[in-house]
Amino acid sequence: QVVLAESGGGLVQAGGSLRLSCAASGRTSSTNAMGWFRQPPGKEREFVAVINWSDSSTYYADSVKGRFTISRDNAKAKNTVYLQMNSLKPEDTAVYYCATKVNSSPGRTDSALYDYWGQGTQVTVSS
């Protein structure tokens, strides 16, 4: 069992920045990647970014590339991930979730491949 908890959401003006955190506890040694997803109002949940624990490689959705950065707290630990969000736009408004994978599937952007999820944190960007 892995428990995830997000923090850092809030209200920000367009062009501003926020940093989200995701703290993992429990059997984190069994996980192999941590991802961020978001669900805008009235829309489906979508992939944002992912970091692999083995080599800290990252991958981003086109919509956030160059503006968002996913990082980990410790090169060896599997317990804290951040999402630095810059140049925020109103269309970034969503509930943001962190999620982690235990399975060895190579897929990274499909939410169905993730085994554990946090409760979500609201990010609202005003125009």
C-alpha cells in the first residue's frame, strides 16, 4: 500500500507560478514512477508529467512543456515529487493529482496504468 498526499494548490493570476508537492508513504520501494495528472472542470482527467525513479528521466504533455517542471526531492528516495508550474494560464485550472506506478508496464501517460492516487489539490488560474 502506498499513500500519496498533494499540497501547494491555490489561486494565482495568469502568468504566475505555483509549486505542487506530492509526499508518498508506505511501500514506496515497490514503485517505479510518479506522475501528475489534472482534471479541468467538466473534462476528463489528463496526463501532465511523469518522472521515472530509476534514472530521473521525465516526460511532459505538450500543453505544459517548457512551462512545468517535475522533479524529485532526493536522487535515491522515492517519497517526494514536485511540480513547478510557471507562466500559468487560465486553461491550467484543474484539480491536480499525483499518482504512482507499481506495475512494470512501459506506458507513462495512461492514467489506468497508475496504481495509487492522491486526493487532489485545486489549482485556479484567473485571467
